[in-house]
Amino acid sequence: MRKLAFGSLTVAAIALGACSSGPGTAVDPNVFPTDWQNETITTLTGSLDDPNSIRQASVADPVLKQAGTEQRYAVCMRFDARDDNRQYIGLQERVAYFYAGHINQLIKADAGQCAGAPYRPWPELEKFCLAKKCT
């Protein structure tokens, strides 16, 4: 029994040691998000009640925006999606914040948070479909 406990403790210590970061492994929080479109579509559609048949989708390319006391890359987006009852709920605006090149947070945009964003059509989001008929 003691061997099993000691073995488990050793495995746990090794696993924890592998997770720790040593000196010199600092991460640049503002690495440009190179795969931002795919990552944003995947994250956004996973958070919607009905990710199929999105309409009026538009997006602004990543820009550095103030996020609290820091600056982070952010992507503003607008779209009209359906709810659980398959009814369109009107234009929504969301903002995705990136850390080290990957989405860290995707939230509903506050009033003015994306004001002046240079939106452009986003057909990739409108064409997104999870239904069997789409494949």
C-alpha cells in the first residue's frame, strides 16, 4: 500500500513539474491572431443557440483595443442569429479578445465598444452550417 501511495505521489510531482513554466518562457500577450477567422467562427457558433442560417454577418479585422489597463487584439462582429425557437432575434454585436494569438474571451459588446469599427461582410459565418444537409 505504501509503494502505491509513494508511486502516486511521484507521478503527481512529475506531472505538476511538467506544467510549471521556467524562467525565460514569457508569453507575448499581443501576438497577432493569424487564424482569427476560423477560431472566431468556431468559438462563436459554439455559443449560439442555433448556429445555422446566420444572416447579416459582418466583421472587423483584428485591432489593438484597450481592455482594462492593457491592450489586446480584438475582433468586433455583428450578426443576426436564431434562438431556440428558430426565430431571428435581431442584430447582435460581440467582441472577441485575444491573448497570445488565441481567443481569450468572447462577449456581447457594450454600447460603443465597437463604435467606428470598419465592418465588412462576413460570408464565411453566414455559410457556416452544422446540419447533415450541409455536408
